[in-house]
Amino acid sequence: MSEMPAPRRPLATLVRHPRFLATTSCFLGVLALVSVVCFHFPDLLTSREFRAVYTEDFARTLLLIGLSLAFFTGTLAVLRDEHKRLAFTGVGTATAALLLGGADVPFEGPIRQTPYSLGLDWFVLSLFVSALVFIPLEHHFARRPVAVFRHGWRTDAAYFFMSHVLVQFILILVTTSTGLVVDTAKHEGLQAWIGGLPFVAAFLLAVFVADAAQAVLHRCYHRVMVLWRFHAVHHSSPELDWLAGSRVHFVETVLTRSVVLLPLLFLGFSQPVVNAYAVLVGIQAVVAHANIGIRFGWLEYVITLPRYHHWHHARHTDYWDRNYAIHLPVVDMLMGSFRLPRDGSWPEEYGVFKRESVPEGFVAQHVAPFRGERTYDTYVH
């Protein structure tokens, strides 16, 4: 198949979509309301770790932008008689956010220390910024004509919500699972050497180590039946976009993060290096699944980009056991699992071979791995 240029569509066509304005208003109105509630109960609804990376002024400015856009798009949708129920929901939630204080909501510090808290601030900021960046990119450079609110988007949004709101609880489980091993198996000389590396060198080494650990586990997900039952959920989406990468079973989320964090802590990488790697994971996980049909030439053999990871999700027997790396294709080259068509082609279909083997819906997909006897034939033949 010869290389085809990625389609480029004017952004105006996205705005003219019959549900775009109303849905945008609803989306922004709900996020604005949640943000205002976070200002009222920061000790219970925001994560201590994430509060350190943004300022109050930044959060208020973002809230003001969201409120303004919610009213503007909602009003315009009503005037154009487009999905008034969604539009009124957006305007209504934005109004509720204003009545509760809006961007000038009073904030009284300091924040009380509580043993546990939800990461609603992390959810709101991450969802808003991701949507703001990737929806226009995927519209303009889409590889496939996938609607913004395609089939299954609610399920993936629920996964996105879970992984961000429960971030502190996930960190507790991951820290507990890795802490004992690290404390009982120390190599002070090796840790001192790694701790003395320049930041850039330490970061690049951390990316390679973490990706190697992740890729080995990823191969186990595909080859060990008890693990595949959970990983099949991630492969169940028939379409890939910036939100689809969020579809990961809770058990897999905790297990993967534990296995990846373990060698980083054991080898003594500093907290700034680990934090920088966590940022990279968040960005690249979204980029790798994004519906962006740009060809990057030789760079596709250096960094995991959409076409490389899309082939891992391909509904194609030749790629069922390929392209496990999420950062560096060289990891797959070393493992013997590298494969990427040189002709620039993309997969025609995504998902498990037997679509009925994974149910639809967030709750059903979380329960499915624990129910009934299943073999690979259930999924792939």
C-alpha cells in the first residue's frame, strides 16, 4: 500500500457539527461546576501531589475561560436550535458554577491535611487540556474519520475519570507493592552511581529501564491467560483516539505502575527524574493512541508514535504479538517483537478478534475478567 497523506479538514467543519456546540457547552459547564466545588472543598477533592504543579491564579484563569466558553457555545447552540437539551445543561451547570462563586470563588487556606483525597483537580485539568489539544489535532490530521463522541466514548471517559480521580489511592497501592521489595533489596553502590548522573542522562536511562520492564510485562499480558483477561479490556476498543488509551482495567493499572516503578526505585533514580518520567508516560500514552495520521519518517523508529502503536492494536494476526514498547522501539528490537510496515500503511481494523468476548460498559468490563472460564480461543480465534 502506498503512503497516503493524512486528510486535513478545516476546523470550521468541526464547529459546524450538529452536536458540537451543545456538547462543548455541556462538557465545559460540568467541568466548571466541578472546579468550583473543588475550590470549596480542596482538602477532600484535590490531590496534594498535583496541587504543587499549578498555581491558584492559573486554576482561576482556566475556570474563567471554561465558564465563558460554556455560556458562549451554549447560547449559540440554542439560537441555532441545535440539541437544546445539551445546550441548556451546559448553560445551567455554568450558571450553577457562577452562583457558587465562579472564578472569584472564595478560597480560605491553608488546606487541611486529610489522610485521603480525590484527584478531581487532576481530572479536570487533564481532561480540559487534553481535549483542547487533541480534538482539533485529530480533526485536522485524522487518519480515520472518527467522531469526537464516537461509540464507546462514555466508557473511555469513565476510565479516564477513574484513573485521575483515584490517583492517590492508586499511588498508595503502587507504593505499598514496591516499597517492601526496594527496602529489602538495596545496592548502595549502584544507587549512588545512578544518583550521581546528570539529570538528562538519568532521565534517558530511566525511560529505557522503565520501558523494558513495561514491555516484558506487556508481553506477559498477551501470553499469560490470567493476565490477558484484564488486558483484553484495553484492546477491546474498535477505534483509537486520544481518549481510547484510558481504557485500562483497574487491576492492570496498579500492576503495570508497580512493575514499572519497582526498577526505578530499586536503582535509585531521584524523585525529579521519576516525576519527569511520570509526565512523559501521561503524554506519550495519549499520543500513541491518538487518531493522528502524520508520518514521522525515521523518527518512528526512535520514538513510539501513533502508527507504531496502532499496529499493536491491529486486528491482524501478524501483529498480535508485536510492538510492546510504549516509548522506545529499540526495546522491541532487542526483544524480537518489532514490526512496522515500511510502506507507511496503517491497520484497517482495531480490537480483539472476537468482539463479543469483551462486554461493553465500564462496570461490565471490570467484572468480566473474574467471571467464567475463558481461554485464548474465547478472544482470538
